[in-house]
Amino acid sequence: MKKSTQLLSLIWLILVSACLPDKKKLDLDLESLSISAIHEKYASGQLTAVALVGAYLARIDSVNPKINALTIINPKALEIARSLDAEYKETGILRTLHGIPMIVKDNINTMGMPTTAGSLALADFYPESDAFIIQKLEDAGAIILAKSNMAEWAFSPMHSESSTAGITRNPYNLDYVPAGSSGGTGAAVAANLGTIGLGTDTGNSIRGPSSHNALVGFRTTLGLISREGIVPLYLRNDVVGPMVKSVEDATRVLQVMTGIDSKDPLTANSEGKVESNYVQYLDEEGLKGARIGVFRTLSENDPDPEISALFNQAIQDMESMGAEIVDAVEVPGFNELRQNQWCPTFRNDLEDFLQTYVIRDSMSTLEDVIRVGSKNEFAKSRVEYMAQINPLENTSRPCGNAYEDERRMAFREAIEATMDSLKLDVLVYPSWNNRPALIDKFMEEYKGDNSQIISPHTGQPAFTVPMGYTTGNLPAGIQFLGRMYAEPTLIKLTYSYEQGTKHRKSPEM
């Protein structure tokens, strides 16, 4: 499947190359192309969607073989771009994401392209409809350019390896992992193979790859964005969100994605809590007067000295930008509250997805998935483990969502009560306490993943932004944790920090 998919993509690139404008004449710096910059170029006539898609296709042809981030190119990308160019010529109106090329993780349903979740079991699954968020993004004018590789079934936070496409490499240093499970999106956007990207996050999988690839990653409040049409891992924790090069672009994508969806009942909790204009919170001076709580409970948990140095510098930088630093913050009972929060609902959630969307007698149960098999030993072992347990029948473990489960709510309430007592806007800590792992040693070098510990269980939003680089040109990120539905605060603070430090740089590829 992998070879045939790569061959089809290569043939498509060859066929369209004759129709593309001369890339040299375009003189496009893809690294600098934000959503706003692209729209300015469209409005001035300096660029068209067709030319932009062509430039990205050429970049994919050159760079993707080195990092293996993408699994399939959208065969209709140029056709969609032409249609959007014609629309703009006729109306003079640019939609919110008009002509913005987008990378989509391969567990999100997209019509006309396979949605495999990196597995052999879904290698030939072509959804009959787009996921709720894909429809919203396309309605806003975004162009799905390609699907991205991922950790099979989204199981691994460590690396991104699938049975359908193999392993993805970190564009900043090819010997290292891009983290998982949304590593394909992270590597692709970091390497400028698309303007914006989508990832999913059950424990780490937006923020980890964003941190490892010098990107901004938004894990929003659980229930703010629909998960309909997305292959689940543990639906009680799953979130989908943007992985991009800037807080501004992440905010613009977020604004399009929010909304109540009857097919994802958890979004009902967002009624009356969704902002109509998140972009208004992009404030370069947002850190002035903000109270930042330094959460040493996580940052001092056996950190790499280089990460500690970057984190402490980030604290100093925020203070110099006008923030009030509260160092350090302790949450009473934290180490006890964080225990026994995971509840692996994979069987129930996956079987519901298979029976709702795949609709085949031969692929409706976890046993069917096991029968088809896997080329990935890690994923295979995880699936077999999931087949042996049914957490919904084990009353000793929490399995409710973030708005019903008493243990999860107690964890969140303890954190928010501490924030309230100290009048904190956010808690901050490194997204990872350690550098990215070597691909050949990812199992033994996987440590320091702070993203797994709080927000997946409490439902709170947590955003990661770049905070610098360690030896080997390896990126590191700092994470901002907010109260439920505090996206406006997180946008304001992360944007101010990002604009005051400007750590993001393109990989040398």
C-alpha cells in the first residue's frame, strides 16, 4: 500500500508539473507566508492559489522524501485552487481561509482521500463525507493539500510510525523523532509543505510534535471543537486542533473550527462559551500585568539542563515584557490527584467509528483489526492489549467525560482553585523536559513528556509555543495552561511571548 500510494503521488506530481508556473519566478519565501501575508498577496495580484499550491507541490516533491511526513497528495488540490481563484476574481471577496493550503492528519475523514489512521485495517477506507471540522475549514476556503503520516491508531506519543507509510523524521535533525502521534503534520508544517496543519491530541499529540518541530500547537478546552468523523483513540480525551507556525495563524484556524455539533454531544457544553472573534485577543503587549504561575512540580522533574536553561530564560523574558511572575506554584494533592486518570476506551470508541463510518461486516470490531494485522510492532502490541480489557465494565477506573467524572473534576478544581487563590492567569512549564529522542533509541530516550499529565484529564486548554533550541538544532516548547474556556487569555499571553521572543526559525532543508 505504501509503495502504491507513493507511486500515485509521484505520478500526480509529474503530471501537474507541466501546468505549474515557474517556481523560480514566483520567488516565494514559504516560511514567511502566514494566512494574512497570503491574503495580502492575493489581494494585490502578486499571487494566486494555483501558484501557491504549485509552489508547495514542488516543495513536497523536494523535501518530503527526506522526512516522510505526507502519505498522499490531494489529486484535486489544483482544481480547488483554480475554483477559488475564479471565485475571488468574480466576487473580490476572500473567505477567512481563502486559498490556504492545509495538511490534515490521516485520522480525520476527508472525502476523496483515504483515512487510514496509519493502519492496514483502514488502508482502503474512503469516507463518504467530510468530518465536521473539515467541512467548516473548506467552507472557509481552505485547500486540503495532503494527508499526513501519524503514529498508527495514534497510540504513540514517542514517534510517528505507521503500517501504511513507515516512520517520519524530524526536519530539524533527521536522526530524531518529530514526536507522536501527529508527527507527520508537525514535520510537514515545520518544513513548509503546507501553510497550516491539523493534529489530534489525546494526551500529547498536538503539543508534543509542535514542541519538537518549533510550532505553535493549540489543545483547546475539551468540547470546544467537534471530534465528529475522526478516528478516535480515547474519545473522552480526544481533541483536534491547529499546528502552525504562529499564534496568529493558530487563532485564525481555531476561530473557524469552533461550533456546536449534534454529532459530538460534548460540544453542547460549549453553548454560550464560544467567542465570536478570537482574533481580537492577539495583543503584543498581552503579558503586561499578567500573573504567570511557574509550575516547578513539572519543570523540575528530572529535566535536561538545556531545557531548564531555556525555560528559565523564558520566565525572565516574560517578566521583562511586563508579566508578574509567581515562582513557584504548588497544587495541594497534585501527585495524588494525577493518579489513575487514564481510561483506555479504545475498543468501544473505535468500534463505534467502524460501524458508523466504515460500515463493513468484515471491519466492525477490534478483532477484525487484529485479524488484518500490522507492520508496526508497537501498535500491534497496543491493539492486542486493548482487546483484553473493557474499561467500561471496570467500575474502579474513571471513564466519564471531563464534565461528569468526579475524579477528573476534582483534579481540575484543585488546579483552578490554586490559580484563583494566587490570581494567576496561567500556569507555565516546558512542554517536554527533555530533548527529542533519537529515532533508533526512541523507547529508551522517551521521557519528560509533560503534556500527558494535566489537560487531557482535566479538559483544560493548553497551548505550546517555541522557546528555543538545544544542541543539534532541536526545538523546545513552553506550555501555557489555562482555565476551562480561557482560550482568549491563552491567545493573548502566548502571542505576546511569541512576538517578544520570535524563536521560530525554518529547518535547513
